[in-house]
Amino acid sequence: MNSFVSASTVEAKPAAAEDVVRLVNVKRSFGDTAALDGISLSVRKGEIFGIIGRSGAGKSTLIRCLNGLERPDSGEIRIEGRDIVGLAENELQPVRRRIGMVFQHFNLLSAKTVEENVALPLKIEGIAKSERLARARELLDLVGLADKAKAYPASLSGGQKQRVGIARALAARPALLLSDEATSALDPETTRSILALLKDINGKLGLTIVLITHEMEVIRGIADRVAVIDAGRIVEEGQVWSIFGNPESAITKSLLAGIRPQLPEHVAARLSSAGGTEAILSVDLAGPQAQGALFADLSAAHPHSFRLVHGGIDHIQSQPVARFFIAVPTRDPGLKDEVEQFLTARSARVEVLGYDTDHV
Ligand code: ADP
């Protein structure tokens, strides 16, 4: 597994006096469809919080509820401590100004220059032209586009357009940046640079960021914590390294399939539920327990007890996240159980995937 962008630190950020976002049992249905079916979550000040789910999971509805474009049927939505659910439209305006939005398709005005696009939220607030253009220049500098101030969006690459989108989202000094699939229209390299920029802004400004995405690479790249949603519910939530190292739900495992080592297909195709010359085991280990020479120790305790088939060690938030597949000979009937016990005692999660019928 390759390191995607620089890992974030694993330590939980210090608890703030209040959470920037707090949802309590938020529900929203459309006819018979429960788009949000009791979502509760909290995002701390300065945190990068990822929300991931497949298409139809409820992500757009959640974002629309967060920025007050959609009203939930029930539940609490607190932004900087204030419940926005019962607010009238004119009361919502100041809350929306505390939230900067970054969109998948950038949503720039093509007839305006880059600096005018960035300054637009300030124009709406009635800030003087010289002041808003000075702020726009400052932000364009922050996102690495100082030389494009007078350019028009059509002359920019996708990555540059998104940098303008991010600068515009920051113009009114929001408390929260809401990123709605901000990298989904970008190639992998540009995605990495935009994620690195968001991480940089998070560090420099201490800005709280909520990322909505369907891509685990985005979560892996910069999020501190992640909530996996499916059918309007949170199915799993935790620190990113922990969820990557120990996914519980089928949906999380499936979202991770592209970026965790998988048993090679030709081996998987040979597996049967019994018989065979080798048992094939998956071995997962993450976090502080993953330090140390697990396989060297296994080899010393049980010589010739296994063969490495596939796998690797990733580092997420500075924590090792390891996933290996090993083959254990079946000729000694007790060996598989001994290997399993040894690894389990070292905090590894071990699963017998099947028996290889044809290994030579
Ligand atoms: P996601 O953004 O994760 O793809 P959505 O929030 O768009 O998910 O949708 C969640 C579910 O709610 C889906 O089943 C979708 O069809 C339904 N839904 C969302 N908005 C509406 C709407 N305005 N009218 C009817 N159904 C909707």
C-alpha cells in the first residue's frame, strides 16, 4: 500500500469547549425512503471528519441538513452549539456564513475573474471592494494561485479551479469547511494535491473540516475520524487507522477493498472449505499492538509453520495497519490451531478463509 498523502497525527485533538458540529438522532424521510435514519455525530474544533458511503447512503441529504438547505423531520443539528433545526430562513443566513462549502464541480462564475470569484462571499456581506480584493489576494496566496488573480476560470485546470473554490469558501472566515466530493472530478495526482492543501489549511488555520466522499483514499489521506453511513445510518465510526485496520461491517470492508491487500484472485479461486494441503489465513493487526516482529516470533515458536502468501503494512495517522495472508500446512493437524492461538494472543485478528487445493 502506498502512502497517499502525509499521515495525520493519531492523537485525538484536545476537546474543545463545544463541538463545531453536533447531530443528535437526525431523521429525514422522502416518502418510504429513510434518507437519514437517526444520525448522531460530533465534530470537534480543528478536526477533519470524514463521512463516507455509497451512492444513495444519505450523504447529500446530510450535507443539505448541515447547511440548512433541508430540514430534518426530527433531531438536533447544532452548529457551534446552536440548534439550527427550528430557525427561520433569515436566522439561518448568519449560520450559513459560518460554513464554507467546497463542491465537486467547483461552481465558479465563468464571467468573473478568479479574484472576483474568491471575493464574492464578501461582496454579498457588503465589505468594501479594496478590503475584499485584499482578502482574495491573501487567500489566493494561501492556495498557491497568486499569479492567477486576473485569470478567468475557463483558463484554469480542474485542480486550479478547486483551489479557487477552496479560497472562496474561506473568504468569510468560516468556522467549518464542508467539502462535498471536492476531489471526485479530479485525477489521482490532483486529488492528492487538493487533499494536501486541505490538510495544510486545517493545520495553519485550525479550521474544522467535514469531508463527504465515496472514496476511501480521501478518508485515508487526511481524515482524523470517519463515519461510514449506509441506508441513512452510521454503521461504523472511529479513528481512521482503527477503522482501516479493523473494519467490522460488510459495507466498510467493501469500501476498503480497493486499498487493502486482498487475497490474490488465483489463490481465492482455488480455495475449498475442507481438504487441501494448506489452510489460508488472513491476519489483521493495527495500531500500537502491531509493533514488533510478529512473523519472526511465530517462526521462532513454530518453525516451518507458515508461508507468506501476500500482504503488507500501511501507516495511517502514524500507526501501522497490517494485513497479511499466510498458508499453514495441514499435514500436522494441530498446527493451524497453534498458529491461530499464537497470533490471536498477539492481538491479531485471524480468519481461516479456506483450504488451498492445488498449491505446489
Ligand atoms: P447520497 O448523497 O449518499 O448518494 P442521498 O442523500 O442523495 O444519498 O439519498 C439518500 C436516499 O434518499 C436515496 O434513496 C435517495 O433516492 C433518497 N432521496 C434523496 N433526496 C430525495 C428527494 N428529494 N426526493 C426523494 N427521494 C430522495
